[in-house]
Amino acid sequence: MAFIIRKYKTKIGSRRKMKDKKWKDMIEKHGELRFFSSMAIKKSHKGQGTSAQELDMLFRVALSKEKVTPGYLKDAMGISKTIISRLIEQLENKQLIEKIRTNEDKRSYTLIITEKGKKEIDDMYYYYLNPLYTLKENMTEEDFEQLFKLIRQANKILAK
């Protein structure tokens, strides 16, 4: 940590005096947030060909009550159009989703889940959601709901 701080101070030069005197505490909180994220978001297990981001997209396509477009996914997942395009291509290549072109504009399309995609969800949902089930089983219902209320609040702030 000392090496990182010295390196940081060297890089910022005249900005050594930060406005936030408790920035070290913020770095610790950032580390806790990263650790929580890595524990809560399951990576695909060995031999599993579907990544966590791909599963997230697959769940969104399967569960959406409205037509799913790349723009909808970009906003819902909070990631760039480039990443959305890559994920769509990967899921389409695995035959888990299918593009349905619109009649009015052949460049526009919506996404639907395939039978193979539904099977993938059935096979993976418990593994993917296991960290949330663990939290729910080991927290009071009030604490569990409060955690997600605060996460939604933080997401709104950071999405601005």
C-alpha cells in the first residue's frame, strides 16, 4: 500500500493535498466494494462457456416484458454499445438468443431467447444466484431489503 501511495503522490505532484482528508478510508471502502462485487457476481465455472455478463444479458432477454433491443440492454446493464454488440454476437453464436429484424428498418432488431437459451438459464440460474440466496438466508429480511434499497439508490446516483 505504501508503494502505491508514494507512486500516487508522485504522479499528482502539486495536488498532494487532497480535499478529502479521509481518502485512505475511501480506498479501504473501495476495496470492500470490489471484494463484495467479486463475491456476489459469480464467474462462470470451469468448462462453462457462458460468462457472467452473457448470463446477465440472457436473463434480461428472457424475463423482459417488453421488446428487447440493444439500446434497452445498454441502459439496463449500464455498459457501452460496443460491449452490448459483442455480448449479443457471442450469445447468438452459441444459439442462445436470436435477432428478429424489424420490417421498417432492416438494421433494427429485437432479441428473443431460444430453446437452447432457456435450457441454459434452467441449468445456470441457481449457480448464478447462489450468492444472493446465501445473503437472503443469512440476513434478516429487513436487512436484505435495505441492502438492495441502498444499492438501487447508489446505482441511480452513479448513473447520472
